[in-house]
Amino acid sequence: MAILPRMAEGMALPTGLEEPKETGVVALNGTVLGGTLLVKDELEWEALRGDGGKMRELLERIGIPFSAFAGEILGWKGSPNGAL
């Protein structure tokens, strides 16, 4: 079992429709960090499929960057040569 902390549960995902109730809120649990993403309906799926940058933005918004805690784990301060 792995413990993977999140900074947020998810984010609102514009679906291209005018009605706010039609805008999906994608909430992510640990399954996404394991490579699985479940969506509630076709609108959310199409919004994510149509814009690959949205998925990256979503992951950046919920995740904690490795560089934020790498020094504690690896025993050094900062990232080596800006790698992280």
C-alpha cells in the first residue's frame, strides 16, 4: 500500500456548455495516482480527451511535486542540477 497525499480533491472542468450545472467537477482519489481515472459522464470524458493539457493541469493541481520533499527522502537539499 502506498500513501500519496493530495493538495486538493480535484478541480472544476469546463465542458464547453453555458450552464454551470453542466460543468463537471472532477474529484480524484488514489486511483488516479495509480494510473486510473474515472469520470461521471460523457461530458467530463470528452473534455479531458479533447484537451490533454487539462489532465496535466488537474494532476499538477492535486499532486505534491516530488521536488517539494525529495531532499528529505534522498538526503540532499534542493534538486540536483534542476532535475526535479
